[in-house]
Amino acid sequence: MKQNEFYINDDPPLYNIRILKTYIDYAQKYYPNIDIDKILDYAGVSKLQLNDSGYWYTQRQANLFQEIIVEQTGNKDISRDTGRHLIESQNFVSQYILGFKSPTSVGLQITSIYPKLSLGATAWSKKLDANNIEISVRPKPGVKELPFQCSNRIGSLEGFYRFFWDDYPKIYHPDCIHKGGEYCRYIISPGRTSKVFKWSRVRNHSMILGIIISVITFFTLPFSYFLLSIFFTISILFFITLKLQDIEKEKLNKNIEELGETAEELWSELNIRYS
């Protein structure tokens, strides 16, 4: 009874269980021999709670879970690694950010994304320029986050932005609450540009170059050369367009697959709650 009163009065539920579920999914994938039951028992989380997306756990449980998961896996950087795994593990997150047209729009809407996973901090953002965005997070009064949660946050941001880019973004962390800062500040710059962007740029440059060559041949060479330049320009643009369609189709198929996984996940949760 005293323990329950401690949770209710002094250690409120702050974090959605999906965060811990991501840890478990990651650990089972890369450390298949660890004892999941022992980890959950040590943190005071039941399997029923783990599979209930509406369950929120406390800071004390978060600390205990981090302690035992590091001990069991031997990976001191598992928080960041798990954060990167968030999109792959939790389909509802990937489906949520699918509604945004660009990585910049995701960053600017961080205030609506963050509370879906954590009630322990306030997040806000601002656009610095065309390529960089700043995201800031401040723990709410009475919440005592530990460094591993900051590391997990960085990993999650990396996972978010890799959803749009072919590589993890560059994240500069100039201010941190664990190093004397008033809040944690993350400056995010693009990683490696995506295949779609690269091929789109090649197509645009090819079209401009083709037009220039066609104009030059029209005024300087016989008409047959002009027709030949037009033919080659159209052929190259046709090939590049087909390549772009293949890349976009591949991404679309992946998104459809994730939609199916999300539906399956929701159906499983309904069955669990019913049981």
C-alpha cells in the first residue's frame, strides 16, 4: 500500500509505455539472450502494462529500467540506440509523421508530437534557416530527468529525421540541463540528401542543359542536329523520370507496409485489452 501511495503522490506517471516497448523490441532484436521478464520485474512493469499503449510509467520506473537494461546488455549507449529505433518499432510514430510534407514541418510541430510520448517536459522549436531547425526541451517543475533521457531524445530526433533523409542528421547540442543549461537545446542539420532529391536535381539540371544545347544547335548546326539533340534530351529525361518513379514507388510500398503493421498493432492491442 505504501508503495502504491508513493507512485501516486510523489512519482506521477510521465512517460508513455511505448518508450519502454521500444527498448524491449531493440533489446530482443540485438540481445536475444537477455531475460526480458527479469528486466520488467525489476522496473515494476507487467507484461500487460507493456502491451497497453495507454499505460504511463514513472520517473522511478524509468530509472530502474535504465539501470537493469544497461546491466543486462552491457551497452551504455542503449538509450540513444533505442531512440533511433523508435520509428522502426512504433508504427504509430511513423504514421503520424507521414502526415508532414517535410522534415522541417516535423520539427515545427514538435509541441504536438512530444506529449504523445512524454508528459515530463515542454518542447518548442524554431526554424533557423532553410536547412537548420532548433528544438528545445525543458523538464517540467518537479521532474528530475537523468542524462540517459537526453541521450534517448537525441536518438529519437535522429530516427525522426532519417525517415526523410538517407542518413542520420547532424545534431549539435550546445545547451544541456545536465551540464548547467536552463534547458536542452538541439540544432538539427540535414544528413545525406535522399535519393529522390538527388535524382530530381539531376533531372532539372539535365532539362536545363538539354534546352541550352538544343537552342545552340538550332542556330549553329543543320536542322537534323537540332532534332537529334531534342531526341537525346527527351530520352534522358524519360529515363530519369522512370528512375524517380521507381524510387517513389519503393517508398510508397514501404509506407503501405507500415500502415498494415499499424493496423495489426492496433488489432493486437484491442485483443489484449479485451482479454
